[in-house]
Amino acid sequence: MINWGSFDWASFATLAGAFFGALATLVVGIAAVKGAYRVGKRQTDILDRQIALQEASLKADLFERRLATYEIAADFLLHLSDLGDTPVGEDRINRFAVKMRESRFIFSAPVYPALDEIWQKAAALRLGRINSISRRGEGLPRDPETSRKIATLISWSLQRLETLHEVFAPDLTIDAQSLDIIPASR
């Protein structure tokens, strides 16, 4: 039972102050936790966006490298018949060789074999042209078989140029999903 006769306002004030001080500490602590959670959530959202932007940058870089390989392969095929010993021809050969080696690492499986086939046909064409030029230099008549091979390879290169995009399309096609790289803000 409470003895109200000995009620002391000073004691009550001390007790109330302790209670409300503890309550204020609790409320401030809850507010701090809630604020820290919001800040952490925001930082997580920012980090997610940064990761998405880095992924987009890597995808764009990979796309550019793949597209450069396609363009160099198309240029190589287009000029297959004139890959002689000129500086421009040698540059085409070197650029194609570099991109062909790189293709093993940045494309799906069918691209490298297609580029290797182009390389083999180019080597055969160059060899045929060298033999033909050599025969002419020696005053020998044209070899009909060599001339036929050269014509067949040139025809093949122009036909292959028309279908080259089919080999590269799976790795160079940009779809709606690949464009959706940055998640919406929360």
C-alpha cells in the first residue's frame, strides 16, 4: 500500500526524470536504428546501381570488341582477292589474325571456326595467286586448275561475306533484356 501522506514531489520528480530519460534514450535509439536502416538501404541501392552501371560498361566494351571483330572479318573477306604484299594488305592480315585469336575468348563457339575457315581460304587464295604470279614471271602459261581455284575462292569469299552476319548475330544482337541494365529506383 502506498503511504500518500509521505508523498514527496522531489522524489517523484527524480523518479519521473529517470523514467522519461530512459524512455527518451529508447526513442532516440529506435530512431537511430531506423535512420541507420534507411541509410544502409539507400547505400545498398546506390551500390546496386553502381554494379549495374559497371556491368553495362563491360557489356558495351565487349559489344564494341565483338563488333570490331565482325567489321575486320567483313573487310578481310571483301578484300580477300587483293591481300597481296602491300602495306594495306599486310595490315588487314595482321588485324584479322589478332581478332581471330581474340575471338576464342569473347564469342560463343561457332565464331572461331568460321574465322579459321576464312583464314584457311585466304591462305589458299594467296598461295594460288603467288603460284600464278610466279608462273607468269617464269614465262609459263597459266595453270587452268590454279586459275579455277582462285576464281572459286574469290566467289566463295563474296558469298561468305553475304552470310557472315549469321555467325556473329547471336553475340551481337541487342535485345530488350540486355538494354534493361539499370534497375528502377526503389
